[in-house]
Amino acid sequence: MLNWLFVGMTIFVAVTMAATTMLPAKPHKNVILETTLPHEQLNHPAVHALTKNFRKQLWWLALFFSLAGLPIIFIHFDSLALLYFMLLLFGLIGVFYATEVRFIHKMSRLKQQHNWLQKQNTEKVADTQLILTKNRRLLSMQWFIGSGGLLVIGLVSNLWLLGWGTSWPLLLALTLGWALFLLLYWVIAALPVRVLTAQPEYDRVLNDSYRQTWSRQMVLGSYVIGSLPLIISITTMAFSLIYIYFIIVTAFCIYLIYDLIRERNFEDQLLGNFSPQTTTDEDRYWRYAMYINRDDHRLFVPDRVGVNISLNLGRPAGKLIGGITVVLVLGLLFSVTGTLLALDFGGNSIRASATTQTITLKAPGTTTTQIKRQSVQQVRLLQQLPVGAVRVNGIGTNNFAIGNFRVDKRAAKLYVVQDTGTVLLLQTNHRDYYFAAKNPKETQRLYRALQ
């Protein structure tokens, strides 16, 4: 099941990357492939040929990486499947990004070869009334009260059902995620007015539209992530709800892409009446498909495609945010991969020991547990884990179940290799513990020692 999920994600990411990376190849005002051209040259045959070749290469790359993901189906070990998927994903993102930068530079050289210099127009001045009321269509911050309320209810229910020690990592991550949507909402509200035409009424429509669109996405995102703790609590009673939540998350991601493209098309259609042109040539700041301008005091800027907000990597704070984000993502991915590698190839990676006073359970990817023998109320030997175990945090694959779960509506800590035919259950007053070593004889030996 996990292997098919990786294959599906690879195809989805490849197609999504192709569809979104080619957006700069469609002219937005008079900018195409991050290059500012005179408006009359946007339909030049050389420009058309270059953008057509760019799109073609992106779709070929999407096909190549989709096919390259198929071997994951035949990889037996979870760790190797995840490692292959990660390397493929990094390669995919890197190749798509390198392709975009290469074609940006090609377009820039084409501009220089034809001496298509952009006239520096007089900077347009924003209407004072527009500046004063720039956020009139911005969704109210009160919408975050509802998602914040769901988050708090979910946090409290998780703490009550699972305890602080079990749930704090996930709850901290979700709280930070919800706060990120609130922060981005504030960034959108603080963005300066965009003056794109000589008509204040049209600038008003454009500013109202993009602020409403972006603020709506932040609010919806806060509800998606704010409801997750409550969904986790409810899944202890109805496991199928977590699948419904995954469908909602997928639908939100698709809607996000659709809404951004819809906003760009609306802007292009409205601006088509004016044939507006970029007033300044900022190509040098976008040469690597990212905004890098140390002289610009803004930390976040609207991108040139017209559908997103970009981080200014020329600012120290921009470098810091970008660096921290990369380190956190890479750290999370490599820690999970390292844990699975230790489980698959670490020999006796899941192990237990017992003394006259305590029982110790150990496994990669989770904390070591020491149980006082006098607190154990029942010791049982099972053939398999009970059906319907719900993972709260940890690892749950076809081969391993490690971490905190809910089993038979009780909090449980699992140190289990799947399908060994022997699972030891240690039952205490507040929590159950399940243990199954790679070698069933070790599980049976521990069971006899506890009799």
C-alpha cells in the first residue's frame, strides 16, 4: 500500500510541477519567462518557439519521472522505497527548477540578441483613496476565530485522550502550521497597493480581487489544519474519518492551484483592455526564478506570474526563513528514512529486556519505555495485533508499527514487527504495550520470563 502511495505521489508531483512551472511561459503583462519584453515582441516567432520548446521539455520530464517512479512497486523494504522516493523527488524538483532557470537565461539572451530594450515608463502613482481602503475586500480576521476554536478543541481532546507525552509533537506542529496561515494573512494585508493601469477603478478591482483570493486561501487553510487534531480524536471511534480528511486535504490543494490560476486569468483578461506594461525592468532580480534584491526593504513581494507571493531572498530575514525551511524539511525526511533503515537493516532493532523490577522496550523512531513489573496487570501472547489499531504518531507500515496508537479504544505504545505470528501484550491500568521482535522466539522468550 505504501509503495503504491509513493508511485501515486510521484506522478501527481510530476504533473503538478509541469503544469505550474510552465505558467511563466504564458505572458503576464509584458513579462514572459521572468523577462521583460516590449509588448509588440511577445508574439515574435522566436519567443513562441522558445516557450513551445520549454513546455514540451516540461511534459517530457513529467513523463520521465512518472515512469521512473514505477520501480517503487517492486521494492520490498519500506526504508528503500522511501529512500528511492525521496531521491526521485529531489531529482524531480531540481531538474524542473534547473530547466526553468535555463530557459529564463535563454529568453534573456534572446532579448539581448534582438536588442529588445524596454522603455522606462513613468512610475504610476496610486490613488490615495485606494491606499486607504486597500483591504476592503480582505476577508475579516474574525474568520480565524472559528479555525482557532477547532484547533483548541482538538488540542484539549487529544491531551485528554492521549496525554501530553504522546501528543505534544504533533500538536506543536499543527499549532505552528495554523499560526503560519495567520502570519501569511497578515503579510497579504500588509502588501502595498499594486498600480497596474492608469484607471483607479480598474486598479481597485484588481487589488480587491487578489487580496480577497489570497485571504480566502489562508482562511480555508487554517480550517483544514485547525480541524486535524479534532479529526485525530474522532478517529479513535471512527477510523474511516481520517481517509475523508485526506480527501479534503487533496481537494484543498487542487482548489488552491485552480483558484490561483483563475485569479491570474481574471487579471490578464481585465488588463487586456489596457495592454499594460511593466514600468521597470526587474529581470536581474528574477534571474533564478526567485526574487533576490537586497535593496528592496520588502520581505514578501507578489511574483511576476501573478498567482503567488515570493520571499525576498536578498534580505537577511529572507535567507534565514528560506534556510530554516529547507533544514527542517530535509531533517524530517532524513530522520524518517534513517529510522526505517535502522528498522529494516539494523539487526535486532526492536528489542526488550526484563529484570525483577522493570521491563524495557526499545525501537528506532520512538522513545524507550520502562515499565514497572508490579504495574503490569496482564500478560498475553497474541497471534497478531487487534484489527483497527489507529496510529496517533510514529510509524505505521505493512512491516512495522512503532509509536503511539489507539488499540481497542485504549492508549497503546507499540514496538511491533508485523506478521511474525507472535505479539506480546502488556496491559497496565492506563496504557497497553505491544511487542513483537523480528524473531518470534525472542518474543516468546520474553513472555515466558514474565510468567
